[in-house]
Amino acid sequence: MKKISRFLFLVVTLMLTTGAMAQSTVTGTIIDAEMNAPLPASNIIEKGTANGASSDFDGNFTITTEAKAGKIVISYVGYTSVTVSFNGNTDLGNITLTSDNSLEEVVIIGSGVIDLAEDRKTPVAVTTIKAAEIQQKAGNWDLPEVLKSTPSIQNLKSGGFGDGQMFIRGFDQTNTAFLLNGQPINGMEDGKMYWSNWSGVMDVANAIQVQRGLGASKLAISSVGGTVNIVTKTIDRKEGGFVQQMVGNDNYTKTTAYYSTGVNEKGWSFSGLLGHWQGDGYVDNTDGQGQTYFFSVGYQPNEKHSLNFLLTGAPQWHAAAGSGSIESFLDNGRKYNSWNFSGVDSPNNLNGGKYPGGRNIYHKPVANISWDWTINEKSELSTVLYGSMGRGSFAQARTSGDDVTYARGSNNNHNWFGLVTNYNNQLSETLNLNFGADVRLYNGIHFRDVREFVTLDSVSASSGYSGNYELTEAGGINPWEVFFNPNNDHSQRFGYDYEEQINYAGVFGQLEYSKDKLSAFFQGAVSNQSHVRTEFLNTEFEGKSEESDKVNNLGYNLKAGAAYEVNETHKVFVNAGYYSRQPFHDTLFQDNRGGNTLLDPEAENEEITGFEAGYQFNGGRKISANLNVYHTTWDNVTKYNSNGQTGDSFLSFQTLGVKQVHYGVELEVITRPFDNAKLNGFVSLGEWQFKDNATQRTFDNDGSQVGADEEIVIDGFSVGGAAQVTAGINGSYEFLPRFSIDAGWNWYNDVFSTGSLGEAPLSMPSYDTVDTGLSYKMLVGENKTNSLQFRLNVSNVFDEVYLESVNGTTAASAIASENYKGVNKSNTGRFGYGRTWNTSIRFNF
């Protein structure tokens, strides 16, 4: 019996000893590559097991493994995971984690309605810019400037603050869908974007994702060029904030402060941001100022529900820059502004004695309530209810001789409410289904009034609605005053006075299949958009408004695609789509002077057909690349424009059957030659042309057609406005811990002018610019948990003189002195900004 007991004891001892001998102790220190500082709370997992540990405050960790040899996986939210091998007791030393390009670290509320490309396995042509890069490179610019190093994207700065334009694959902003946390923000009437209304978006952006071409959005937005998703701050996981002071060229200054409580034990979180900016503007007499406010309240009662209320706005005013001939700019310099009247002070002594020719004033607060409900392991529901109230005006100086008499306001107010909801269900391991609804209710209010009296006390006016009357009240030029005291008195309006009600209702859905290396999707959406226009000025009976018939337009889109992952390194995809897009409100009705006249024939739905294919190369941390080809046809387009007074008539033009074909190829390469350096490059080659001819009709002031239909020759003309060939190289190098330099070079070629349809565009000279920046982050505080961040941005370092845009078609003169680089000086144009700069200091806590 004793022998048996000893034998069993020996067996157990050997088993325990063998197990103990099989174990290993692995140690190391996790380092943040960007800050070269410890990364606490990193996750360390023995691969293939549930055995794990976390790094301490100093980034150190110790894990006892269950095997003598194997691998451990080190991860941290927002960073690229690292897998390291071990054999026996091992000290791995410093292990560096680098920030990845995903959005995993961004807390997104209403995620089900924010169509990010990462949420779908079948890819699109996409570029994502995260908060850190936005904070560094945005400076005092608008969003398009941050995106200019993206393939097939061009930014035109234009004149005053917030007056820039952005093009994607040759399509302007009316044909690019902009979404704020899933909420459509393009103008409901004309699709336009005014960056002055969104000057605060860069302060609150967590990430910006540009989806070129068909994109991943399920909404029936029918973007032609692409989709830009702006994801703002909502809930922060941890308490913290920042205070930042920025100064820049032309007396620019901006102060911003942000604080977040993080999520407390009861699931509540609060965050807020306040900012103020002002400056003289790069162009002469384009001064401006504004504020930014942001407030967010989040509540997570349990793991299944997340709610958030968000309110943000950016009230601002800025003086505008008038257009001029190329010759006038050459004579007066790049900063020349034709829209100023010297010798007259406004009551507020603006512009040092020069009255601005035009001033943009706007305040557009946006509020939304988001709710994410995780129903079970396979299904979830996301809903966003939103609203915005825009109040603002373009105040333009009116003159009598050499004197400014008053500022006339062209007001564009609106009340906009909407709902977007999406239900997602993982039907099986291979099939995912989601569907939802998109509802928008829009009331636009448009009129002219007096914004400011200068040398007059009143202005005489008359209308069918109010009779003969005197304008004696001034609406003001302050965006806060404009918002809280809108002019609701029809007897204090003149020139034009009308409203429109645009209601939109759509449903959408997507089915995605994914198994092994293959994924595929099918999307569909259908929507109805109705239009009603109410006239107050040009009415037949005094005191009575006139309402148009309701116009309904049904639209839809269909998209499908597939991707195949050859292996971890290579992936290919192909997508196709067809949109039947409703015409904009402004192309349905006669110009605002024409009452409720519906253009006959009515504008039909536009037809958009897109094809794209791509190849993605993932070479690990060192190199990755994306190659995309695209072909987009924009057909059956109706364009409407008015040329103002011609003799005794006010003429407007309706052009039917316009067709554009855009195709091209894009290559983007992202490299990390060594740990403290990044080097990226891109090239995009496009061919954008009008195809076939179009038909034009001319209308008089009463909306009656003048003359017969006329054929407009446009076949083969190049599409103007943006460079069809672009390329760029940008990189950064950390030459000391947390001290880095970055630079970018952008080249633009095959640029053509814009102008009247039927006239051949002009070829513009190519140009290139170089930008650079310096960053330094200093760790401060008792535990080095806070930081001071210094940043310097310099744009157009070499002060390149270049012609940014031309609106004209006058051919080059035979007399060389009448041309500028092959372009006739009589054409209207604008030169790009010269060297500009901004510098900031930011305290993060």
C-alpha cells in the first residue's frame, strides 16, 4: 500500500513539475510611438488562450504563460496590435504601438446611421482623417483645406472666410453629399455648402471620412462625386479637455476651450466647447469674426442603451471679396478686392473707413438626439432626430454716386427637421441585413430687406401683398441679433419675398454577404420629394399670399458590389450603382422675381451611373497602397441660371439634357520607412468631359419663353473648375522625442475655366504648392499625464503665384501683353493665396 501511495505521489509531483517547467514569465514595456511615452492599461493576451494581463501606469507588464514557447498579442484601442514571440522566460524590452487609421477609438453615438466604410466588408475608395491630424493641420482653415492631400480632391480658397469650394472627381459641392453624424447638411434647395456656416466643425470633429464615388452610404442622397462623413465628439470615455490659443497672418486670433467629464458611474457624461475667432482676412477688407459652441449630454443606463443630446453652432460674419478681371489683380496684387467703397464709415466704423461691398451674416445652430439600442446579440437599432434653424443674410452695399446709402440684405432663413433610423440584424454567420428610413421637413424663407442704414433713414418700396410702403427698420449685421430677431414683417421686405416647403421621405436597405474571402452587398433606396412655393411679394391681391401647386418627384438608387481577399496582403473589389436623382428646388421654379411660375417643361430626374474597381495592398506597418479606377456618367441634367437685366427684360435660361462623363484612376501609397517617419504619396489622372449637345430655352421676367429652343454645342468640352490631374507627396519625421516636422507638396494640372454653357473652356496654367508644419508635445504634470502642444503651420511656403480659377471663355489675344500665361487678362479670375501661417499652443489635461 505504501509503495502504491509513493508511486501516486511521484506521478503527481512529476506532473506538477512538468507543468511548472512548461510555464514562462514574459515581461516588457509598452510605448506610445507618437509620444514616446508609456502606454498604461494596454491589453496583453497569450495567443490562443484567455490568459491575459494589463500594463501598469509606467507601461510595464508581466504575464505568466501556460506554455514554454508561444506568442503574445499586445493591443490598445486606436493602435495597431503587435504580436511577439517568446521562448521561456523572456524580457521583451520596449514594445512600440503606433496609432492606426481606424475609428475604433472614436466613440460614435448613432453609429447605425453614420455610414462609415469600415462598417462594411466590401470596400469603397476611402480616406479617413482622425482628430489628431485635424487638430494639427486645420489651423484657421475650413474642412476642404485638410482634405487637399487626398486623391481627386481639390480645394479652392476663394475670397473671404468660409467662402472656399471643394471638388471630388471633378464634381462640385452640390454633387457631394456632406453628412454630420449621419445628418444630411447640403442645402435642400440647391445642394450647396457654405463653409462659413460650419466654421466650428473642425473644432468638434473626431474624424472625417471621404468616400469617393459611390460610397457606403445607404441614404438616398445620390451623391455624384462622393460622400464626406463628419463625425463629431459625443461621449468621451475619460475626463479631460484642452485650452488652445492660436494666432495667424493678417491679425487672425482664435481661442478655444473644451472640457468633458467622461462617463460617471451612473452612465452620465457631459462635454462642452466654446471658441472665438476674428481676423482681417488674407484678401483686402475681408475681415470677419465668429464664435463656436458645442454642448453634449450622454446617458448610458445600461449596456443596451446609449442616448446623446448634442447642440452646436458657429455664428459668424465676414466681408466678401468681389470678382474682378485677371488684369485688375495683376495691377493691384493678389489681395485685391473690388467690393469696397472708400470714404464712407458705417455706423459701427467697420473696416477703418471702408464700407464692405458685401457681408455674409449667418447663425445656424444644429441639435440632435441620438439613441442606440442593442436589442440582442444579433440586432440593433440606431435613431437620430435632428433639427436646425438657419438665420442669416448677405448684406450688400447700395450706392448713390460715390456714397453708400444703405446695406441691402438678401436673407436665406430656414427651419429644418429630420429623422434617420436604421435597424441592423445579423441574419446568419454570412448574411447581414439593415434597413431604415430618412425623413426631412424643410421650410425655406427668402426675402430682401434693409440690414443697415448709412446715409438714408428709409427706403421706398411697393408690392402686391403690402402695397406702397416705407422700409424704416434695419435687421442688423450681427449674427446673434439676426437669429433672435428675424424680420417677420412682410411690410419691411422688398425685392422678393417667398417661402418654400420641401418635404422628403425615403426608405433604404442593404444586404451584405460575407464568407471566407468573399464579400458582396446590395443596396437600394427609394424616396419622394415634394415642393410647394408660396409667394408674398408679386401677388394679385393685397394682403393675400399665393401658393403654387405641389410638385412631387420620386427618386431611387441601386448599388451593388463584391470584394475578394486573395490573402492578407491583396484584396480586390468592384462596385456599380445607378441613381435616379430628383432635381433641386431651384431648377423647378422660375427665378425668385417670377413668382410661383413652374418652368415648363419641368426638370426631370437626373440619371447617374457609376462603376468603380479597386485593389488594396497591405504590406503591414511598412507600406500599403490603394489603386482605384472609376467611370461616372451624369446624364439628363437640367441647369437653370439667370443673367440679370438685359435692356428692359430680365432673362433666365433653362438648359436641358446636359451630360457629363468623368473617368479616371487614383493611386495612393502609405509608407513608414522607419519607426519615426511617414511618407505618403498619391496621383490621380482624370478625364472629365461634356458629352452630346444640350437644348436651351430663354424666359422673360413673367416666365414666358422667348424665341424657339436652341441647341447648345458642348460635346467634347472639358469640365472646368478643378484640376483633372493631381499629385502629391506628404510626410513627417520625428527627429526628437515628440518633436516632428511635416511637409506636403501638391501639384495641379489640366485645369479648365468655367463659364457659360456652349462656349469652349480655357486651358489654365498648372501650378504646385508646398506646405509645412512643426509640432512639439511636452509632457507636464506630476505624473506626466498632461501635455503642452505647440504647432506651426505654413501654407504655400515659397509664396507661389498661381491662377486658382477663371470664370470666362475669352480666348488668348494675339497681343502677348494682353495675356497672362496664355490666358486673356480680360477674363474674370482669382489668384490663390500667397504665403500664410498660423501657430498655436494647446494645453491638454
